[in-house]
Amino acid sequence: QVQLVESGGGLVQAGGSLRLSCAASGSIFTIAKMGWYRQAPGKQRDLVATVTTRGTTNYADSVKGRFTISRDNVKNTVYLQMNSLKPEDTAIYYCNADQYVAYGGNGYWGQGTQVTVSS
């Protein structure tokens, strides 16, 4: 089992910045990849960014150059630095952790944190 706790959401003006944090606990050694997804009202949950245990990152085209995902393996925490925020970035942001297939390949989600960008 893996538990994820997010923090750092809030209200910010367009052009501003926020940093989200996701602290993982439990069976940390089973995690292959962690990332952030977001869901706006009435829309599906979409990928924002992911990072593997080896540090390989992947970003949605809409956030490339503005968002940076990083991982602190000592603190078992993943961060999402969001710069140059736009109103269309408004959504609930969810942390995700995917296990290695050898450990079951399960996916875990945090409770979500609201990010609101005002114009």
C-alpha cells in the first residue's frame, strides 16, 4: 500500500507561481513512477507531468516550459513547480504513484488539491 498526501494548492493571479508537494508513505520501494494529473470541472482527468525513479520526466504539451516536476527520494516527495500560470490551469490537481509491475502494478491517488488561477 502507498499513501499520498498533497499540499500547496491555492488561489493565484495569472502569471503567478505555485508549488505543489506530494509526500508518499508506505511501500515506497514499490513505486516506479510518480506524477501529477489534473481535472477541471466537467472534464476528464489529464496528465500534467510524471517522473520515474531514474528521474525521467514527461510533460503535457500544455505545461511544457512552465511547469517542472522533481522528486526528492530522501523525503519521498514529488514537487510540481508551476510558473506563468494561466486561468486554464485551474483544476483539482491529483498526485499519482504507479507501482512496478512486479509488485502488482497498482496505481494510487492522493485526495487532490485545488489550484485556481484568476485572470
